[in-house]
Amino acid sequence: MEAPISTSTNIPRIDAHLSKFSQACVIVLTGVAFIRPFRLLYRYVMLPLHLLKPRIVEDDPAPHRFAQGVGATFLIASTLVLFLAHATVVGWALDIIVFVLAGINFTVGFCAGCFVYYHLGRLGLLPHVRYQGGFHWRGV
């Protein structure tokens, strides 16, 4: 059994910034890993097992990547707010926004992120969508 430490020079210490930096890296890398496996799961599991087959449509991928990035940003922000700031209402609100918008896109085919991308492009804040005729709702 160890004797209690009585002097302040023998107190164990850690670098708090190193700990926070490590946690931040875990959050960011987990977020990136969360986004990437969907494509890998689709390409290397769903397609080879013929559980789904590709449905190729003419569309610009940039708005869809933007929408996924915004969704990932909301989920990372939700995680940070819930665990670091303990602002439960704000954290869950961000999470529910992503949940509801993903559900709308899945069920009726309306991509809110693509809609925002198109309008930001019209304002000159993002590149214009490559297809002609502006935003169009593809449906399911």
C-alpha cells in the first residue's frame, strides 16, 4: 500500500490541452468515419449481395455532398453541445433537425440541403448547380 503524498511536487499531473486535443480529434475523426462507411457499406456489401441495385440519375453531386456535410456538422455540433456544454435542449434540437430532414429526404425525396445549396448558388455564395432549370424536386 502506498503512503499518501504530502508534498506538492509529487502530485501526478497531466496536460489538459493534450487531453482536450485528443478528445477533439476523436470527435472529428469519428465524424469523418461516420460519413465514409455509408458509401463503403453500399459499395462493398449492399451491391455485391444484390440487396440494392444502382439507380443512376442525371444530377450534380455537389449539392448532395453539401447536404451530407451540413448534416455531419449539425451532428458533430450536437455531440459537442451535449457533452461539453451540457445544453441538452440545443444538442437534441440539432440532432432532431438532422433526423427529420433525413426522414423527409428518404420518404418523399426532398433534399433540404440541396435546396439550400441551390439558393446559396443563386446568391453567388456557392457554385451554381450544373443542371439547367434550377432546383427540382426529384421525388422518391
